[in-house]
Amino acid sequence: MYEIPVASRPPQTTKSADGTTIAFDVYAPESAEGPVVVVIGGATAQRLDGTGLAQALAAEGCLGVVYDRRGRGDSTDTAPYAVQREVEDIEAVIEAVRPGGRAVLAGFSSGAALALQAAAAGAPVSGVAPFEPPYRLADSPPLPADYTTTLERLTAAGDNDGAFEYFQLKAVGLPQETVEEFRASPMWAHFTAVAPTLAYDGHCLGGDDHSLPTDLIGRIDVPLLALASTGSPPFLRKPAAAVAEAAAQGSFELLEGEFHTAPDATIAARLATFVTGLPG
């Protein structure tokens, strides 16, 4: 059962290029040094959801960084939306944590697609580790042809409930009766509060077309480690493997885990090995 995390301390903040305030937390090893790993959450995820992983990264000698993507948690938002604005948010966080330096991006689910977008756009990264980006391959469960457009229409009309329900039914694939049970829980309001950002994840994945962006991945000129969980079905594992195949410096690895996730300690240990093996 998901439990809404509670902050144990105020976040740090920085300003993105368009003036949006981005909130972030840094978990550092005892030396306060080490490589920077920025954790990028997927749809509806907020920075506090990544605290356990950031702490596990710190235990492995890295600076684990979690942040609220724009429109979520303690970050603000600025219209109109563009994927490039989210890339600039990542750049602002890296600069705030390691001025003039670089970071490794560890993206999860649709946050993995954002990590790939940032790496392809030339953000100051030394490596990228996408975990199960939900691109749709030929044998993947299909999305509605107007998926992201529909999310934008619903949230523009102020129908956050409808947008979150649509996401659960069409993207996550939950049956209607399960969604109705979810709606009756206190968690529903927590997630519908960030429902306007669901379309942002859709755009990170390609808008209404969530097919594998081979051209974009081919522009990434840093090492790439694509990860997936042994507990995930093939339609989540296969896109990660395909991303690695499309990358110039890509590799793919399965981690022991559950559906669409793996233990924080397992992920952190593998990321730490990846980071320490990077050039420079």
C-alpha cells in the first residue's frame, strides 16, 4: 500500500531558466563529495518518493539528488509547457548542486524518457540510466491515438479527477472497478493534485506517439545503462533493452525486483558501479 511520504526537512530551491522555482533535496555521503546522481521520477512522482533511493545512493558514496518536477510538490510551474523547460529544470538543479559540473541522470518510467530527452539535448551529464521507460513497441499494450491530447483537454477543463482516471485506465491499464476503489481512498486527492502534469510525461514520451525514439537516443553521446526489473512483464522490460540497443554506448541489465520497481539498495548499488566506471 502506498503511503504519502512526509518531508523531514525543508527543501533547497533553485530557479530554472524561465523563472520556475524547483525544489530539491541532496543526500550526501560523509565526505560530502562524490559523483552527483539526479533521480527523475515518473508520472505523479514527487521528490519525497525518491528519498529512499537518494539515501541509498549516499550510502554508496554518491550525492543522491531528488527534485520536484515542475507543477509538483514544492516546485512551481510556468506556462506554456515544453519538454525543453523540464530539461532546463534539470540543468538548474545540477548547477545548484555541482556548479560547473556534471551529473548522472537516473530516470524512472516516464522520468526515464525525460532523462533521455535531457541527455540528447546536451544537458551537462556524464551518463544516463533509464529504468523501464514505457515506450510502446509493436507488441506493447496499445494507447489511445490521442492519449496526451486527451489529458491536456481534461486538465484544461479543470477535470483533474477525469485526467487521473484516464491515466489509470489507459496508461497503467487498471480495470474500472479497481480505479473506483482507488477513488474512494484518501490517496486519490494526493495524486489528482498533480494530474495536470500527466500530459507533461506524455510529451516526454513523444506526445501522442510513444514509440521508441531511435533518432533521439542515437544523439546521446554519453554512456547509457538501461535497467529493468525481473518482476516486470515483457512490455516494460523490452523497451529498456531496445533503448540500450539504440544507444551508441548502451548496455542493458535486469535487476532483481518487483513490478516496475526494484529495491532502493539494489538500484543504488548498480548505479554506483555505473557511475564510478564512467570516464573522467
